[in-house]
Amino acid sequence: MPEGLQVYNEKAELILDLTDLTGKVFGYIEVPQQYANTSYSVTDSRFINAHPFIFSPDNSLADYTTWRVYDYNTEYADSSGHVRMRKNLLYIFIGELVGDTLTINVNCYSSGDTPIRIYYGAY
């Protein structure tokens, strides 16, 4: 009989096992949706000894969500450790993580004035 945390759906299919990696969203920042080439720093003690991630679901410029993760240990990472899940008109990516401070780089443009919300967290 299996031991440890296991979660099943209504069809009795295993959907979460003890060895699965899950993440937690810590918060978000809002960036004005205009031309920007800037960095934002977020300090949170939960970043220490964790793997940060960011995402922005409000990415209507390209009609799909852009996800960026920072991971040197994947075949998809470039030499900087960035993994771009989809190419987009809006570029949002993790610049660096130093201690408990995460730097988020934002390069975007739009003719509108709706802000872009960037969520951050760690797994």
C-alpha cells in the first residue's frame, strides 16, 4: 500500500503525489501598460532556498499568457538560465535572485493604459 501524501480526483486518478513539486504565489506587482524598459525588485524571505517563478495572465497584447522561469537545470534554458515558454510582444523575465530579493525585468509597449499584473512566487 502506498504511503505519504497523495491526492486523487473524482475519477480516482492520482493528481498529486509526495514527490510532485508545487508552487505558491506570494503576491504581484502592477506595471503601467505603456512602453517600459525597467526593473522591479521584490523582497520576500520565502525566496531564500527556493526556485522563483513569475507569470502575467493579463497579457492581452499577444493574446496568450507569457510564463518565465529561472532554471539552469533544464534543456530549454538559455545561457542565462532563462526559459521563455512563449515568444511575445511583451517581455517579462526574472533578472536575478540575490538572497531574498528577486529582480523582475519588464520590456513592453502598448497604446492602452491598462496595467499589467505580474505575479511572483516560488516552488
